[in-house]
Amino acid sequence: MQTNDFDYDAIFYECFYNFERRTEFMEKYFEDLTAIRQHFINYLYDYELNELTYIPMGFKNHIFWNCAHALVTQQLMTYYLSGNEMLVENDWVMRFKKGSFGDQNLNDEDVRTLIKLLQTTQVRLRKDYFDENLSNFRPYQTSFGIHLETIEDAIRFNNLHESLHLGYIKALSKNIN
């Protein structure tokens, strides 16, 4: 019987704790976040307000809510759990946090604000991460059952969460008449 010649602990250490390798991995997560956010922004530009706030039968929320919810959740997971001030107003957190429902009292200014926040918060997240402003992260157990131990875990999981909501948005868009 042949033994495994890999030292998995050394490989893990090299991939995660080596600054250059970690930077490379994190840059990829930020690139992915940019791509996901661009899809959100495209939907917000492509549809009228009444379409963005339409909730088809069988759905609990609308396109705008999914975009705003993804933004708010990212702020909670990265800034709030790191003990930093979030870049969104508390009113937005209350309106679009987990468990909230599609708000119909929205206007074109809300859409413009959301587009701007989707653009600026991803840039700021990258800057704050590399400036080590998010290093005081409090571990958190997600509703998916995934334990986030580090800010890197939160950023990685955020992309998964935003992708999930992008899928919801695609399904919602197929139900807009």
C-alpha cells in the first residue's frame, strides 16, 4: 500500500497564510463580486420601477429587494461583524435584511441610490480589506449552516449569497410581463 506524499497542512498554510497567495485568492473573490454586482446593476437599469417592484405569484420579494438585500447582507457580514460602521443607512438594513419583504414604497431615487451603493461598496470593501480595516471579525454561523471564522470566509460566503439572489432575480425576470 502506497502512502500519500502530500503534507496537507503545509499546502493549506502555503495557500492561505502566505500573503502573496492569499492576496491572489482574495483578488479573485473581489473580481467575482464585481461581476455579480454588474449583473444586479444591469437588471436595475433594464427594468422600469413597476417591474423592479413586481412580485409574481409564488415569490415573496421582487428584483429590487433581492439587489438591496444582497447589499445589506454584505454590509452586515463584513462591516458589522468586524465592528465597523456600515456604508448603508440603518433604514435600508431594516427594510432589506433577512426576513423582510418586498417594499412597494420605492421610487426612482431609491433605484439610483441602490445602483450607486452596489458600485461603491464593492470598491470600498476591497480597499478596507487590503488596508486591514476589517480584521476584527466576529465569527458567525449563517442560516446555511456555514461557520464564518474570518473576514475572508465572510467575503467568500458573500459571493455565494449574492449569486443565490442573482438566481432569484433571473427567475423573477422571467415572470415579468
